[in-house]
Amino acid sequence: MQEKTGLKDRILSWARSEQGAVVLLLLAALLLRAAYAYFSDVPPWNDMEEWDKARLSILNGQPYTAAWTPLYPALLALVSKIFGGGYFLLNCVNAILVSLSCLFTYLAAKEIFGRKTALLALAASAFYVDTVWYSALMLAENLGIFMIAFLTWRVVKGGRAWVNGVLFGLTCLAKGLFLALLPGFIAWIYVRERETGWLKKASVFTGMMLLTLLPWSARNVMVYKAPVLLEPHWASAVFVGHNPYATGGCDYDFTGYDYGKFYFDQSLSPVEKNKIFLRKALEFAAANPLREVKLTLLKASKHLTFATSFVFYRTPYPARKFMFGLSLLQNMILFPLCALGIAFSFRDRGAFGPAMIIAILAGAFITVFSANTRMRLPLVPAMLTLSAHGAMLLPGLVARLRAGDTAGIRGKLAGAASAAALLFANFVYQVLSRYGDVAGRFN
């Protein structure tokens, strides 16, 4: 009896330790996502079907015809080659990738803010509804979340510049939009290394990134007969956000008019069509500056709110209404906390990276592209890290406010409070104006 009691005490002691908490939270993250994938009996469709075709072309040694970067379908093809190609197994790959991103989110947060904040960031990551949902979707965002979390941890740890450059190149090959982060990572290297030869490290980082991309870019030149660094259709996302029928969201209303009929023109090559996308978007922006201002405000309002991507409601995934509602509540709390975390870590060399990732990716979809909430997924590790920091700061800030002790924090507090109030007010507005419409699509 004494031995059983001793064993129980040791197990409880381990579970209460940092190591035990990390293991249990990671296990919960993996099991939750694997279970959701198991009960999601939905075959790939829409973009997911295209990713599946790309996987099969690699698996069967056929020409790669997808217009997207190859790392995600190559990974799935490798898993299919070794273990078979069942969709549940492939969705388990998503579950593993996102669970590993939880681990690297924890490790990066621990380096920047310490143990308690890291554990909170890990808990938030493990139960973050949007990434649970995506475990059942064959989309490259799952690999992108892992890659950006891993790379963030590497930079925070002071990893070798050439290795980080290769990793960043692979990150771009997982999802082309990550190339937008290159200036941010160079700035982060400067912030961290400006006293110890930052220019050399930034050059090595950039050079190794370009060398990693070189084989894929050379292949693109041969296939498309034109210089294509990553993807031949990137300007389509720009055009969706800048045309006479744009709504601020990721809407293709222009396809119903003669203005957008070129979108379905099969005689145009991807490169030719990309040029038309870019030209029309630039022409519209130049001719309609006031409309552009309105669209930017609309995109900011829609992007920084609850998830409305079509993948959530057009197919009967399990517990859609519950997941949608819980996601809304989580983000309504996390976004203001993230603003607080950013405001009070603005000059922290480690925290610069997560804040930079959020600023560049969110800024790109608010200004250059369209407010596609699916594209918020890649900034999740950074957001949850800074949200955890904001949550840990909040009790102390409240205590100081009650005591009237605001010396040295008034500016930061005013900025954080203003941003948090705007984000929360936007959530309330979006819920009142759009929740019924979006939720009604689940029926």
C-alpha cells in the first residue's frame, strides 16, 4: 500500500513539474488534433484537392503541375511512400506538425520571457481551436506554422546564420508568402547582432536562403519560360484585394463580370495571367485612392476578427458551430492580450521577432492582399507567445493602476489600452454585423 502511495506521489509530483506539464500539454495537443482528424471523414476538396494532386504527382513520379511551392506535398508524398496514403494518416502528419509548433513556441517563449510565460503560451497553443480545425485540412499552413515556430526558436537561441538561412528558404518553399518576412528577419538580425557584425550574418542568412531556393527557381524558369522565384500566380491575391468589386475580404465577386472573365481564360499561361492580375490591381489602386483607403480599413476590420475562411463552413466537419464559436471567443481575448504583450516588450531584442512576424504578415494582408483569415495561421506562434506575455503582465499592471503607480509605463499603457480597445470593439462590431451571416452558412 505504501509503495502504491509513493508511486502515486511521484507521478503527481512529475505532472506538476515543468517537464511533466510540457509533456502532458504536448500529448494533449497531439491527441486532440489526431482525434479531430479521425472524426473528420471529409476527403480533400477545393485547394486541398489540388494539394492532394500535387502529392500524388510526386509520389507517382509524374510532372509537378501545381502552381504552389513543393515542400508540403513532398512531405506528404514521403509519408505515403513509407506508410501508405490514407487521409487519416496524412491528417495525423498535420497534427504532428502543429503539435511540434506548440513545442517550439514554448521553447522560444521560454528564451524570451521565462518559464511561466512559456507554459502559458504552450497551453494556449495546445488548445487553440483554429489549429485543431486545420488538422483535418490538407493545407500547407500546417507545415508553415511548424517551420516559422522552429525558425523563431532558432533565431532566439542564436543559431548559426547559415543554418537559419537554409531553414528560412525551406519555410518559403512550404508557403511562398513567408518571403515577405525577409526584411523583417534581416532587421531582427540587426537588432540582436548590431554590436557583433550583423551585416555579415545578415548576408550569410540571405545568401543561404537564396541558395536553398535556387533549384526550385531554376525549375520554374524551365517550366514557365520566365523568371519565377516561388509561385507564378502570387499576384492573384493582390488582385482580389484591389479591384472594382473588392469587399475587403477574400471574395471573388469580380468573376461574375466581364472585367474578370480573364480569370477563367485557359489560353493564358500562369505567368501571363499573373501579369494581368498585377497590372489591373495597380491600375485600380492608382485610379481610386479613396476607395483604397476604405478597402484598407475594411480589410483591417475583417482580418483582425473571427475566422471566416470558406474552409470552415462549406463542408460538414465535426462540431463546426461549436468550433467556430469557441474560436471567436478565444481570438476576442487573445488579440487584445497580444497588443498588450507587444506594447510592453517593444525594445526586447528577443520579442522583436514575434512582433515583426505579426506586423509584416498582418500588414501584408491588410494592405497588399485581401483579408483572408486563413492566412492568419502562420502568425499563430508569434501571436500566442505575445498574448501569453500580455496575460502574465496584466495582474501586475492592474495592481499598479489601482495604486496609482503609473510612472514609466503611461505611454506603453496608453498605447496598449488603445489598441486592445480597438481590437475588442472591432470584434463586437463584426459579431453584431456578420456573425449571423457566417454562422448561418453552417446549416
